[in-house]
Amino acid sequence: MQPTLPLTLPTPFTISHIEPENYRTVTIVLDGQIDAYPGQFIMAWLPRFDEKPFSLVSANPITLMVTAVGPFSRLVHALQPGDRLWLRGPFGRGYHRPATQTRLALVGGGYGVAPLLWLAQTTLPEVDSITAVIGARTAADLLYADRFQQLAAQHSHLTLLTTTEDGSAGITGRVTDALLPLATTHALDGIYACGPHGMLAALQTLGQQYQIPSQLSWEAYMRCGIGICGACEHDGQVLCLDGPVLAHAA
Ligand SMILES: Cc1cc2nc3c(=O)[nH]c(=O)nc-3n(C[C@H](O)[C@H](O)[C@H](O)COP(=O)(O)OP(=O)(O)OC[C@H]3O[C@@H](n4cnc5c(N)ncnc54)[C@H](O)[C@@H]3O)c2cc1C
Ligand code: FES
């Protein structure tokens, strides 16, 4: 194991093992740890190619979930145990739960599920209830539902709901369809989410409608990761420093 470091320069880590999650997503476990908390991200570098941000699935050991959608992520998928991946970080502002919020919804769309399992694990001992809502287009696109199910088997105050747009698993529809009954019955104190912009915007609107504050992890194109280049500007904020998790009042 390498020491815990805040990494200002890309530092190589060796891949310990790789777990397939679905037809285009893997979980990659590296041989090191990092001092971070849920919602923060690292920059992963493949020398002479590119560098991209990824949420931390776990800090100890460093674990990433990578969905193969383009050139960089496909190259990461070609790596094998024993190969190296270079990391900088951790960066950004993650999730911060106010003590007053004890009934939470954790909502993940697509690979947005990545930081939420760790958030659930660290938050479960401190809250009254967590409803995890995992949404995807189809059953084959759902991620980490099995891992959340295992956690729910150990913690009776964790409930898992899944949604698919085509109805092939769970509730037919979107994550907001699963959340609406909880919102209308005032069963939630906070919404913690990560996923595509459209999903986050819908959750922000739902939160405002039912007076539920939200903490949403917004994705942006990132280059420096440290607030210099401006690539990740969003509504006057740089998401690599001020986010990716932004707190939205009810
Ligand atoms: C803070 C932050 C955290 C991130 N965390 C993760 C993570 O945990 N896991 C992860 O896989 N990616 C994550 N990403 C996205 C990641 O940084 C890259 O954008 C992604 O790997 C695609 O890079 P690429 O070069 O392979 O493809 P690109 O050429 O950048 O993208 C190819 C196409 O796919 C679209 N696209 C990008 N990502 C996805 C996706 N996951 N699903 C569907 N379409 C997509 C793009 O809009 C584009 O049209 C995160 C991004 C940010 C900003
Ligand atoms: S990535 Fe450069 S300012 Fe955020």
C-alpha cells in the first residue's frame, strides 16, 4: 500500500483488481489509499493521452467506477490488473450533511451512483433512514443495485428503490417518480444526488416544490481540477473547487 497523500502531481498506482459491473462499466481497485470523503473526485491520467475526472467510489483502497463511452474510458477499460494508472487529487467539495437532516434520499443516475455507496456506508450509523434510488434507462444499465441490496440486508433503515425508463426493472419511469411519494408525505429532510444534468435539475425543482434541501453533484468538463483554467465554470462557480457538489436551499 502506498501512503495516504494529497497528490499534486500525477502519481502512479497499480491496479489490484477489476470487477465487471455491466456491459460497459467496471470497478477498478488500486493498490493505495487517499485522504478524501464522499463526493470528492480524482483526475486519472494515462500518459501521452489524456486526463479525466472520476468520482471516488472509495478512498481506502482507492476505487473507481468507469463506464466506457469514449476514447479515454475505453483505454482505461483495456487496462489489466498489474497495470498502472496515474492519479492527482482528491479534489473538490463533496457531500456535507447538516446534523438536522436524518431522513435522506441518495439518488444516482447512470454512473452517478459511483460516490453514493460510500456516502451511504459512512452516513448510515448517523441517520434515521436512507432511501437509495438508482435510476437507469434499462435493467442492464443499473449500477451497484446489488451492492446497495447487500448493504440494505445489513441495515434495516436503508431501503433500495430502482427505476428504469423502459420498465425492465423496478419502478417504470424516472428517479423523481420514485421520490414523489416520499416528498409528498414529508418523509425526507435532504436529497443527495449525482447523475446527468437533466436528472439533477428535476431533483432541484422537486426539492424546491416540497421544501427539501438538496446536495447535487454537477458534472462539467474539467482540465486543471484546481480552479485555474475555467473549463468547469457553471453558474459563476468553478465546479472543481466550489463543487462538484453544490448545496441548494429548499
Ligand atoms: C466530477 C466528475 C466525476 C466523474 N465521475 C465519473 C465516474 O465515476 N465514472 C465515469 O465513468 N465517468 C465519470 N466522469 C466522466 C469522465 O470524466 C469522462 O467524461 C468519461 O469517462 C468519458 O470520457 P471519454 O474521453 O472516454 O469520452 P468523451 O469523448 O469525453 O465522451 C464520449 C461521449 O459520451 C458522453 N458521456 C460521457 N460520459 C458518459 C457516461 N458516463 N455515460 C454516458 N455518456 C457519457 C459524452 O457526453 C460524449 O458525448 C466524471 C466526470 C466528472 C466531471
Ligand atoms: S477544471 Fe480548471 S477551473 Fe475547474
